[in-house]
Amino acid sequence: MIQLLPDHIANQIAAGEVVQRPASALKELLENAIDAGATNITIVLADAGRTLLQVVDNGCGMNSTDARMAFERHATSKIRRLDDLNAITTFGFRGEALASIAAVSEVTIKTRRQEDEIGTQVIISASEVTAQEPAACTAGTSIAVRNLFFNVPARRKFLKSDSVELKNLVSEMQRVALCHPEVAITMQHNGANLYNLPAANLRQRIVATMGKEINQHLITVQVDTSVVRIKGFIGKPECVKRTASEQFFFVNNRFFRSAYFQKAIYNAYQHLLPEKACPVFFIYFELSPDKIDVNIHPAKIEVKFEEEHIIFQMLHAAVREALGKFAIVPSIDFNTEGAPDIPPMRKDAPATLPFPRIDPAFNPFDDDKRTKPASAGNSSGTPLKGWEKLYEGLSRSRQFETFPEEKTPEQLSMERFTTERAICQLKGKYILTPVKSGCMIIDRHRAQQRILYERFLQNLTHPQQETQQEIFPQTVTLPPADYVLLESVLDDLTQIGYDIRPFGNNTVVVNGQPASFPAMDATQLIEELLYTLHENAADLKTQRHEKLALSLAKAAAGTSDEPLNMFEAQALVDNLFACKEPALSPEGKPTLQIITIEEIDKRFLK
Ligand code: ADP
Ligand code: MG
């Protein structure tokens, strides 16, 4: 009853593991090219690798027998004896990649060794060799994979949108590019040049691959011990990303993932990063191959390190040291620290007398202007109700009665602050102001996000926006996958008053921004926008406008801690309370807290 599976079925089963998507085929082809000693690799793609995925290299090439043999299962030139398997510094599938790829596509290989006069062409369709003949070709190997999964409809259906698959292809290419800076790599998609990476040193390669903005943010990491050598770069804390897409670990020049080592790095950045922010890093480990085990599932790109605890400590220390060199000082985090930021008294500091501030408008006999502590219930953390009543007892209308006519509106406004609603700012992050029940602390950035979010949403649903044309239009060049994503929302952006147009070569030009919003730096706008869009790419269609408004609001609100001037601070408070949902940021986090009089009283009881 038992029968051996025919080869083409065995190959298709293996292909299920080796080739899950175009990106996994690209990974195998690139590794083969590198193994063949290529110094120049060209990747040609059509339709995110669905219809064409071709890798051309200038490596050692193959003779006509090998060109045919390479597609047999378990055909490899890299392992002769069992020993080789342990000493091997590459990981992945051994001798199965080409056979698997050829089982689920139509492959054309053209290859020639330097020393041969003429090369070979082999055509294989679903494991079936349909042609083999001598061919004139340049030295090296070109493997073109057409119509991937043409004979496996289930797989084909499983593929994601072109922009997602292209992003995967780009990531795969980046992983190879980042550990082989000496190899020139170009990538083309649907006739356009996506990447053109010349041979370079590591830092130059990182910049060429990730975009030139990253250059100013890179800090060198380097340790050398008997156990391991760790080198690479980390990003300064201000260069954080919203996703982990710019985090790379390599061991002996192969990409791998590690939640464990990632934690070592996050720990080192502790208190330096905003909540949920992802630092950027490119970390290269070098150690003896027998100290690691790569024979965990090859597609899962995980590696087991024999001395992982020690390496964890070394990595943590190396990153901390690198950060320390740049004197990056921890800052206080609102969410974790309950206490206000009072600088510690220095012993030798001269004591100064507190200077009392007098409110000239205060009249103790004026009954309805006096504030009484509100009843308990508005303690921080509980939801607040009845916004209108918050300012009760802090009458706004009085300003026009109290001050004589000859004052300018600015002066009036100024006095209205000092005498009526004191506003003060803490580190450019918080705005403090008295309210009926106590002291209100507003998270400035979240408040800005709320205000902008409601306006953007309003404009998306009632498009009628004026555009303020830029005097100096700014061009922004994007990584190709990002460009595809941005293109998909350009129409919406036009609706709300942005004038952003494709400019060819993955570049857009920002000609104008909505007149009714604070103009922002075009690069920053687009970068922020893309990060939020990436996170939501999957369900972008369902709540498109909310998502876009959120992305824009976050981009426009920014993260600057430069204090606002008094008018801006006042306007922010007013605008916040004109919102439909002032108490929550567009992501549902509190925009403000109230410390009640009772709580303050309690503190002074001690
Ligand atoms: P493996 O890489 O594990 O050996 P593959 O199926 O990926 O298995 O490749 C089979 C063999 O084909 C390789 O061992 C190598 O000899 C040859 N080969 C594949 N790609 C190339 C290439 N681009 N240039 C030269 N030889 C190649
Ligand atoms: Mg291979």
C-alpha cells in the first residue's frame, strides 16, 4: 500500500514551506546569488512579484549539467559531509529552494561561468523541464520566476494586496542589503527604479537603504569580547518610529529576529522613549557558528544562542553606553510619575523669598466671583461631566468690564490671564489652569491632537477647503512601498486642502497645505502620516476618514516641547473645550486630569 510520492508532488509539498509568498522566493534567490560570490545583483519585479520575480547576479555561474541539477530536490553544492552542516554559516533550506520554487512557477534560468564560452538556458514549469539549450549570456546567473503559484490557486488567493507584498519584498531585500554593503543592489518594480544601492561601507549602506534622514540620528555601538563581537548602530531617542520596521538583528551576516535581544535594547532606552515608540537599530553579532543553533524552523528566522544571557547583558550595556556617550538624559514621564517635577534643592543654593502674586481684581465681597471647592467626585481618573460648568465661578465676561477702553486686545487678553484664569505651562508638555473643582492639567499634545482630529474629520466629510500655496514647494522622496501607500490617500488629502502631487521616481511635491491648519514641515507631515497609515493599512478601507484624520492630527500636533506663548496656550484650552469630546485624545487616552482641592488639601495635612 505504501508508495513513494512522485517528485513533483514532493516538491510541491516542500514548496509550501519554502515559498509562502514572493518575498520568500526572493530571499532564497538573493542568498544563492550572495553564496555565488556576486558583487552586483539586480532584482526585477512585476506586479509585486506575482507575474515576474527575477534576480540577476554576476556570481560564479554554473555549467550546463549543474544548471539542470540545481533544480533537483536535495541538490546542493554547499554540503558534502555532515560536518559541513554544522560549520555552515548560512541558514535556511538546504538544497530545496530552487526545486521548491520551480514546483510552483515557471522558471527560466540563464547561466554562464566566466571560463565558459557559451552559457545554458533551462526552462522549467511546475517541476517539468520544458527546454534546455545553449545560450549566449553574460557571466553569472539570471533566474526569472514567472506566474508564481499559477498551479496552486489556494496559495495565490492567500497573497495580500500588491502594496503589502511589495513591502515584504523590499524588507527582504533590505535584510540582505544591510549585511552585504559591499554588494551593489538594484531593485526595479513595474519598470521603475525603486532602489539603487552602490557598494559602500556599512553606514552609507544603512543611509542608502533607509533614507538619508537617518544619517544624523545614528549612534555607533561596538563591543568586543571573547564570547561575541557586537557592532552596529542605534538611533537617537528622537528618531523613534511607530513600528518595529527599522529594527534589525544580524548574526554572522544573516538577518534574524529576537524578542529577547529586542528587550535588552528597549531596557537600555528606558525612560528615553515615549510610550509605545520603537527605537531604530541595526545590530550585528559575530560569533563562532558552533555557539548558535540555526536549525530551528528555517523560515522562522530564529536563532538559539548558547550563551544568550551573557549576550543579553553585553548588548544592554553596549547600547546604554552608546546612549550615555551622547548625554541623553532621562526625562520625566507623565504616566508613570505622580509627583510634580520639583527640582531638588541644592545645599549651596541661595535661598530666595517667595514673591506673592497679587490679583488686583480680586474682591472678597463680590460673592459670585468667589470660587468654592467643588464636591468630591472629580478625582483624577474618573470621567468628567458637564464641561460647561467647569469654569463656573471664574466668570469670563468680567474682563470687558474691569479694564478701561484704551488697552489693546493683547493687553486685555494678557490681563485676563493673570487676573482671571491663570495658565501655566510645565516643560512645554502640560498646561495647568484652575477650574472650579481644583487644578486641571492638560496634556498639550493630546489636546492638540483632539482639536485637529475633529477639524480634519469635519473637513473630510464636508470638503470645501482652501489651499494655502507654498512659496517654496517641498519635494519628499519616499521608500517605494511607502510611496504606493501615500498614493492611495492622495485624493482624500486633496479634499481637505492639501496639494500634494506625484513627481515621478517615488517623489511627491507638496505645493500647498490647508489654509485653516497650521502649516507643517512637509517631510515630517508625510512621514508621520505614513507611519499611522502603515499600522492601519489592513483596515484602512473601513474607517478611512477616521484613520486619515487621526494620522493627520498626530502629524500636525507634533511632539515639540517648545512652550507655547500665552495666547496659544489660551487658544488651546478654549479650542479643546469647543470639541465634541474634549476629555479624550483621538486614540481614546485622557487629554486632561483634575487634581481636586480635596486631594491638594490632603497633601498639606501631613
Ligand atoms: P542551496 O542553496 O541550499 O545549495 P538551492 O536549491 O538554493 O540550494 O540551490 C541549489 C544549488 O544551485 C546551489 O547549491 C548552487 O550550487 C546552485 N546555485 C543556485 N543559485 C545559484 C546562483 N545564483 N549562482 C550559482 N550557483 C547557483
Ligand atoms: Mg539556496
